[in-house]
Amino acid sequence: MIYKLIMATKTEKKQPRCLLLVESPNKIKTFQQILPDNFIVQASVGHITKIADTGKYNLGIDVENDFKASYKIMDGKSDIVKKLKEQVKLADIVYVYSDGDREGEAIAYHLVEQLKIPKYKCRRATSHEITKKAVLNA
């Protein structure tokens, strides 16, 4: 009997802690209903960064260095960014889920960059609708 208990414990696979980052807090409840219990869903509440007023002519772009853009955290977003960074540290896998438009892609890119999500734990997901089939396929 004890042997069976030990073997059952050894063969059970631990579910990874997954974090799903979405743009809108209005989507959280829907995603939580669709996804398994090992998922935590958090929202960035839209954009978290904007182009900084730095560089030549305060354009936020380094015209002398391949036009590299300089970004800063938007006013009022530092608490959200701090909370999301803490969640990223706790997660085994982070899914950055965005709408399939350019704005969604920009938000996703800035989340990955600003939250410093390691490549080994970052996954991208996108869909044009929030249905069970679309979410699970993404």
C-alpha cells in the first residue's frame, strides 16, 4: 500500500504555473472560465509604455544609432508594471495574448520588453475572437 502511494506521487506530473497576459481587464473573467486552474490571467490595461522625450529634438529616437526608439513607462502604469513583474517571476510559463492587430502586437512587444520576460518561459498567443476553441488553439 505504501509503495503504491509513493509510486503514485512520483508519477504525478505537476502542472506548470501559467500566467496569461491580456490587454483588457474585461477579458479576464472569460479567459478564466476557459483555461485550466493552473492559469492566472492578468491585464496590462492597454499600453504600458510610450516613446520618451529624449534624443535629438526630443523625438525619443536616436537618429545617430539606427533610429533606435527610447520608451518609458506611461504615467499611472508603474503599479501595474510592478504587479505584472511579480507575477512573471512566479510563473513557469508566460503567455502574452493579444488581438491580431498592430496595436495588440505593439502592446505585446512592450510587455515582453518592459517585464523582462525570459525567452525560455515566454509564449505568444493571438486570436481574433475569444471563444473556447479560439483561445485553446492560440
